[in-house]
Amino acid sequence: MINQLTKLIHITFATLLFGVVTASGDWKTNYEKAITMASKEEKYILINFTGSDWCRPCIKMKKDIFDKETFKSYTRDKLVLINLDFPRKKKIDKSISEQNNQLLKKYAVLMFPTIILLDPDGKEINRHVGYKTGGVENYLRYIKRNITSNKLHP
């Protein structure tokens, strides 16, 4: 009986853990690897500069847009997502922190959230700063409009 209960607890824990891992989407943290992947797969790139544990608009953007299944299903095959986090409370790997600080300077980011859309070659095609209102459908229209206009004007 105890063995069966232990197995059930392990299965439940694994299921919950898997759900948490996949619920966040497929955000990359290694910029160079993500850029290389996007180039090989000819996908657009969405970079999210965020303060995940202190920036209220960042937290709201994640909850209202990035965590929605509609966003995840659309971006899964069309975009490479890069999350560059600048937390105040939680610790991140030193190499990731250094990379993020270099990219903050490279892209001249002054406020959070800043979301930058790049073409598959890594060229910036648009950016917005702050929380984007209108929900996930409006946000996806914004992405589609930018990708479409970029394809029309190479």
C-alpha cells in the first residue's frame, strides 16, 4: 500500500512539474543559441526584456499575453522567443546576467518591459515599451502586422 502511495505521489509530482515547465512556453535565455536557431529555421525573434519579479507591467504582460495558450500556439512554429530577465530577488546564472546586461546596452533598453521583434537575420523591425493593452488577440495582430509588413519591404 505504501509503495503504491509513493508511486502515486511521484507521478503526481512529475505531472505537476512538467505542467509548470511547459506552462511558461518555450522561452530561450541564451541569446546566441536562439539567434542561430532563428536563422537556421527562418523564424522571427521576439526578445522580452523584463524584470520578472518586480516590474508590474512585465508581470502583467506575462500573465495576460505570454502565458496564454493562444500566444503559445501561435508563436510555437513562427517565432523564437528570448527572455532576458533582470530580477531583483531571484538569482540567475552569472553568465546569463552578464549576457543580459550586454544586450541591454546593445539594444539601448531604458525601461521594462521592452519587447523587440527581429527578422530571421537578427535585424530589428519593431519594438514597444511598456504593457501593450488589448489582450492576447490584439498582441498577436501586432506581431502578424509587423511580420507581414517586413516581408513586403525586405
